[in-house]
Amino acid sequence: MKLEDAKILIGDDSILARKQLKDVLTTFGGKHFFEAANGQEAIEKFKAEKPDIVFLDIVMPQKDGISAVS
């Protein structure tokens, strides 16, 4: 799979961190992004969008990254 074809979910409570990661991934060909501001939202977006790649912050409100994975 090429990065340009991958659906990518970025879960982080920091808008700046999400933007920076998205900018870096865009330079490598990433095009299809979904964002979540907390762990619960990341779970909901994961179920709805079925992303190929997921980046999660560990410390987030409502559910942290570790809880969101389990």
C-alpha cells in the first residue's frame, strides 16, 4: 500500500501536534486524514472510517491512547 492511498487517523488533544504530524505525512504523500481530539473520539472515528494507519497520543482527555487501543 502506498501512503497516498492510506486512510490515516491522528488522535491527539493538541491541535498543533495534529497539524504538525499531518504536515509531515503530507510531504511523504499522505492525503486522507481523520482527526480526533480525545481517545473516545478516536475510537468512534476508527469504527466509522476504518483507517489503515493510526497515530495516538498517550495522554488525552476522556480516554488516553492506551485505553483507546485496548
